[in-house]
Amino acid sequence: MKTVSSLLDDEWYARYKRISKLNIRSSIYDVTNRCNLRCKGCFFFSSGEDKAAEEEMRQDRWEAFIDNEKERGVNLAILIGGEPTLYLDRVEAFYRRLPTFCATNGLIKVPRDRFPDLMVGISLWGDENDEKTLRGKDTFAVSSRHYAGDPNTYYLYTITPKQIGKIEKIICKIKDVGVKVHMQLLSNDEGVDGFSWQPEELNDVRFEMDDMLDRYPDTVISCKYYHEVITTGKMLGRPFGWNECPSVTEPLDTRSPQPKRLIHFIRWASDLKTMHRCCTSETRDCRTCKDGAAHMSWVMVNKRAHIRTTKDLQNWIEVYEMFAKLYQFIPW
Ligand code: SF4
Ligand code: SF4
């Protein structure tokens, strides 16, 4: 029988042992329904999730809710929205209680005297032109001033089909301001013309992402297996989609048979009562889903299937390490 130790040499086995202790239990929280941008293709607004629930305004209720989440076993709070930095007291309530990650567009700076080591992920949707087309603003010009050199920040660079052949320019821009970058792919939820992926584009972007990782290993937080899985939508020959997705809210998950999934995962709306279907758009057709976190979690929950060859298991370890770095469970 294939076992972990029979497939790995000492170095890889030590890497495996380091992550196998982590036992990450994440959930996602809409901190607010408001945002200071309105990006075309934003899954939150395009799916009407901003209207799914009335925002809880009382700080004490947020605090009691987070205490309950901790009791429930959550050890990673992923804050999204809307724009979480519009409500820093809520962000602080999470930060004081749980390992916390804050997604932001970077227009409002998270004050480092109040949140010294909060992991911040800044969304970036391409070059100046793409950002102006899709988001109405060159956000990088602002966010890079706020976070240059910040060791607890990375750019979450959403690559669009228009970016093929131009990714290096963005990676260098980010490298030059002294922060890390993680790449994911746009799911064109609002059908903006020219921003839906064609098969040959996915092939091209995969190799461009690989090339960026080879050339900028100190800036890019990624791994080639992640690039393969997200661009092909396949893992070990199995297609991604509703039947396989690990990031479905557990109490709403009525799938049968149940796939391997994130244990106790819930995506909470900002009333702290309503649950959304999954980690991303409520209305997205799963066949078009390119959500990066869902794809990496898909790999992570399927460890057993990767105990097949040395390469498969190493691929699994690299994806797990990438996730653990992005959420500060292990150093960059
Ligand atoms: S900044 Fe984020 S939450 Fe706000 S509209 Fe854009 S994608 Fe949506
Ligand atoms: S939209 Fe994506 S993340 Fe949501 S259930 Fe479908 S596949 Fe999973």
C-alpha cells in the first residue's frame, strides 16, 4: 500500500509534517454590504448578496457572534464584503479573537498601529486600463502607496483574458513596491464583453503563470499544480464543479453523495444569521467558476487521492503550503 512516508524523501516528509499539524478551519464573513467601489464582475453585487441581509450594526453583537464562531472551532476568519475597512471596529473584533485575513481594495489603509500583523490581501484586476474599465479607478496607484514594503500584505491579482502577455508588467510593479502577489483568474459574472475565458487562453495563461513563478519566486506565492488545476478545471482527471466543490456552506450542503469538503465551513452574511451558498457568488454557474480559494481547497481536502505517486503528493504539499502562507500559518 502507498503511504505518505513511502512516497517522500526526508526533506519532503518534513514539509509534509509541518503542514499536516495545521488543521485549518476557515469560514468567511461579509463584514459589510457597502463598498467604496463598484467593480464590473464583482460577485458580491452581481449576485445580489449585498441585499441578502440587513447589516448588523451593533458592535456587541459582532463580538458575541465571533466568540461563538471561535467556540464552533473556526481558526481562520476570512473577511470580505463589501469593503471590510469601512468598518474597522468589526475587523478589530475578529483580529482580537481569531487568526484573521482581510480582503480589501486597498483604498483605505489598515492602520498598522492598530493591526500590526493583520494579513491583508489587496485585490488587483490588471493594469491601469483594465482597472479603469472594470473598477472605474486605477486602485494600484492608491493601494501601493498605502502598503509599499508591508510584510503582512499581498496583492490578490485577478488575471483577466486581456492580461495574457502582460502579466509580467504587473508582477514587476508589485515587486517594485516590495510586497508579494498571488494570482487567480476572473470569473466573468457580469458577462463583460471580452472578459470570458476561451480554452486556448486558459492554456496560454497557465504557462505565463508558471513562467512568472519561475522568474519571480521571491514575489509570487504560488505553485504550478495550482496553475494546472485552476486553468484546466481538472484534478487527477476529475472536473471541478458543484459535485466536487469543497467550499459550500456546510448547513446548506444537501449534496448526495457528499464530496470531500471543508469541515464546518460557513459563509456568513453581514446580519450574522443568513448564510450564503458558498465562498463566492450565490448565482454563479459552477461550470464557469474560477474561484482560486475553492480550487486550492479542492486539492487540500483531497489528500488521500494524491497519495498515489511521489509527484502527486508533492503537488498536494505545495498547494497546502501556498494556502498556509497566504493565511499566515507558515512564513512566506
Ligand atoms: S472592491 Fe471588491 S467588494 Fe468592492 S465592488 Fe470591487 S470586487 Fe466588489
Ligand atoms: S460557484 Fe464556485 S465556489 Fe460556489 S459552489 Fe459553485 S463551484 Fe463552488
